Amino acid sequence: MRYVDEYRAPEQVMQLVAHLQQRARLLPHTAARPLRIMEVCGGHTHAIFKFGLDQLLPENIEFIHGPGCPVCVLPMGRIDACIEIASRPGVIFCTFGDAMRVPGKNGSLLQAKSRGADVRIVYSPMDALRLAQQNPQREVVFFGLGFETTMPATALTLRQARERNVDNFYFFCQHITLLPTLRSLLDQPDNSIDAFLAPGHVSMVIGTEAYGFIASDYHRPLVVAGFEPLDLLQGAVMLVEQTIAQRSDVENQYRRVVPDAGNPLAQAAMADVFRLDGDSEWRGLG
């Protein structure tokens, strides 16, 4: 636990909070118009509330919670499509557990299961592929969802299915990519986001260089940050320093995990299997 605890040490947290308070006095922002930092990732949002970090910020800095939970933004129509597929005779419908209770117009997957649909929770797409191999007489459908964090596992599983000639394995895609999402947010004329905390787990895959357009095209500072209190507070300090210096750069606070180039093998697997296919409806946005 030492590795985790050292990024949660209360004394160091309070020292960093005091430093953030001091540096925030040099910002042009006020309590009426604070520096608005969007943490894009749902994991960041969870950590902010779990550790009460929003309560420790100076009055002229504010966290704006971004669209970083791929399950939360699932549109009702996609859930209804899942239920329709799962209700077909001979289908085994596989999904991650956090999608089971998401409501659609016709209920949730959990309710569909209670009505007799063969809906099964899996922990990886490979679990679904094994089910397909064990049940050759059934059609096994895997509901793929998530950002770039989960896309490599899906891509590798689909490669395996192709190599093994598993012809009863299907994939219903609801994967979404982070960078077009950020571009769409910044293209909104009424957006008031001043800076970004970018997610560590997505960045492990895509790297930090992929965010360059946010600094060059939209002139917003961005810091890739980890998920512990010291990570997030240090990320906020780095964004404050950029703002004071009137810089817009991409910086990497999470260097212990995230390489600037990301994971080339994961990127190659995604490029082999996926292609961007237009816009997607998001629950709660637009």
C-alpha cells in the first residue's frame, strides 16, 4: 500500500493546497469568474469528490466535470437496441456490469434479463469469445463500450476471433474516442473552459502528443494527471502556472505511468480493427 499511500499523504496534500492557494493569487481570475478546469475523466471526478478536493480549491479556481464516463453518456436508443438484440432467440448478450442498469426507453438490460433474455456479465471481451467457442450453436454478442482505454482489448479479441474462425461471435460497438469529444466541446461558442486535466488511463494508450491540437488550435493548457489527491492537485498547480505565464502547453504530470508516445502496440491494434464513423448521440450532451 505504500505506493498508493504516498500519493495520499495528508501533510503533503495540505502543503500542496497551501502552495496552490498562494499561486492562485497571481491569477487574473476572481471568485465571480474563476479559472475553470475541466477534468475530463469520470475517474478524476470520483477522486475529486471522494477526497473532497473541490472543497480545498482557492475561491478563484473551479473544477468543471466533463463527459468522462462512457456508460453515463450511453443514449437511450443504444440501450433499446441492446435489449432488442438480447431478446432474440438463441442470442447470448455479453456486457460489462456497469451497463446493466442504464435505462433505455424500454427498460434496462437487467430488466430484460429478468424477462428471460440471456444477458451475461463479463469482465473482458475474451470472456465473451470463450462463451462463443463453448456455445457454437448460439450467437454471442459482445457490447463493446468505453474510450480508448478498453478499445485495445476489444480489438485484440476481434483479431483472435478472426484467427480462430469463430463465426458465431458478434460485436455491437459503442466505443467512443476522446479527442473528437474534446474538439466538439471546444467548438461550442458558449463554452467557458479555461484548462483541462486529461485522463491518465486513456493517455496510457494515446500518449500526450495526441492532445497537441488543444494547445495549438484552441490555446488551452492541458495536463495529463493521475488519480490520487497529489496527482490532481499537482496537475491543478501546473495549469495555474501555465495560466499565469500565459502559456498553452500539453504537460505530463503522470510520467510514472504515461509515456508521451502512448502505447504503439495498442494503437496499431485499434487502427487495424476500428475506424471513426461519424457523429454519435450522447446522453446529457447537445
